[in-house]
Amino acid sequence: MNKQKKEFDYSLDYDSIDFRKHPELYRVDRGEQGVLMVEPYKSEILPHWRFKTPEIAEKSSNKIYQQFLDYKSSKDFVGMDMARKFLQMGYTRARRYTNYKGGRKYKQDGEVKERQNDPVKAKSASIFMEKWKLAREDQDYLALKKMH
């Protein structure tokens, strides 16, 4: 049985929708799509999202994972998924900074920059990866995701 995943709907008026009041409008989709658009969750989670050093990443990922658990206790799937997306984004952005100084993969001429390895950013990425894995494999999250 091949279920069609509903695509993230970029046509919605995100400035005026409260997804806590209208969770039926939310689409999970792939990866981090919509993470900086879905309110009130963006405003609740984004201020805590940081990865500059492992210490900052630890504090940030712990706070966001706690938000995930708080949304879980309220059976707020959209909040859980948004927290999961921010944890994923913490990992992917820290990895980008691990591989490319300044976080930019391409030079101004479009050519790919030489990869490097920043061990500090790599540690930040691994910290976010741990919490992202906990969120995305949470059985209650998976059950709510299936129902959504």
C-alpha cells in the first residue's frame, strides 16, 4: 500500500494562521520544510535554537527536546513535529558549518568550496542528532503522525 504524502502547502497565508487552533492545515512533508513559517510554534521554539558551540548546542537541544515532550503531554502533534524539525535543523546546520567555514557551500561564482572539518561544529551536530533521533523515533509521535 503506497500512501501519498501530502506536500507542504506554501500557498497558505502563514501570517494569519494559528496552527494550534487549525492543526488540520498543517502538513508534515519532508525534512524541515515550513519550519520558519508555522506559528505559534516558530515563535516558541526559534528563540532557543542555537548551535555555535557544543555547550550552546547542548542547552538548546535539551530545551527544544523538552518542548517536544511538553507538546507530547498536550497531544499537540504539530508542536511535536515542529520541535522535531528544529532538532533536525540544528543537526543539518551544524553539519553545514562543520564542512564549510561560514556555513556557505558555494563560492560567489557557484563553484563548490573545499570541504573542511570543524570538530567543534561536528560535536554540536552530534548533540542535536541525539535529540532529533529521540524525537523522530518516539512511539507516541509516530502514532500521532500516522493519525495526522
